[in-house]
Amino acid sequence: MCDEGWLEAAEAYCACMERGEEWGSNEADKVLMDAVGEGFDNARGTFENFDVDGDRHIQIDELASALEAMGENPGGEITDEIKQMFTEADVNGDEVVDFIEFLGMMGAGNDDDEEEEEEEEEEGKGNAADA
Ligand SMILES: [Ca+2]
Ligand SMILES: [Ca+2]
């Protein structure tokens, strides 16, 4: 419902980390926190659980360990499946998953309350050979 607010908050959160500030330490961030509510806080908590070394980025070994803790990846090894998941989550390809990318990853694996819309618009097709 509040995707835009979430994205805004996620970006503000990342910017906060870049500046080395605590999340929610300035007024604008507090307003955002109120707007996005507890769900955002929970997601952030989950993110911080994944981020074992606390650098505000999830590395592939952290993903493997987190999934092991969740019982999803017995042995905690970096399998092809983990690599694939990580690569998909790492949208900008910098080999770490930041909070925004993390939200995307969580969203992707968890679409039971939001049905995917698969409307394909075919408009404009078929007139490329007009000239
Ligand atoms: Ca980390
Ligand atoms: Ca990334």
C-alpha cells in the first residue's frame, strides 16, 4: 500500500548510514518513520540481523548464514542457489546488498498478499515496418 513511503524511507535510511548517523536522528527521518510504521522497523531489524558485521550491507556469506539460521540453507554454505539469490538481489552489482535491495529481495520471495499484475500492453506493435 505504501510502497513509495517505504522506498523513500529506505533511501533516507541508506543516506543516513552513508553519513554515519543513527537512523531517525533527524526530523525528516522521524517523519518518515512515522509514515511507514512498524513494518518498516521490522524489516530494518531483519536487515540488521542479516548484517552480522554491522557495515549496513549484506555480503553473500551473511546471506548464507542468515538463511542457515532460518533453516533454509543447512550447512550455511554459499551454494549456487544462494549465489543466484544474491545476484538477483544485488541490483546495482556492487556485490553487496543494501537495505533498498534487501527490501526488494524480501518482496520477491513473499508475494502472498499481493498478486502480481501481469497485464501486458501490446500497443504499438506491428507498425514498425511502415516507413
Ligand atoms: Ca555486512
Ligand atoms: Ca548492491
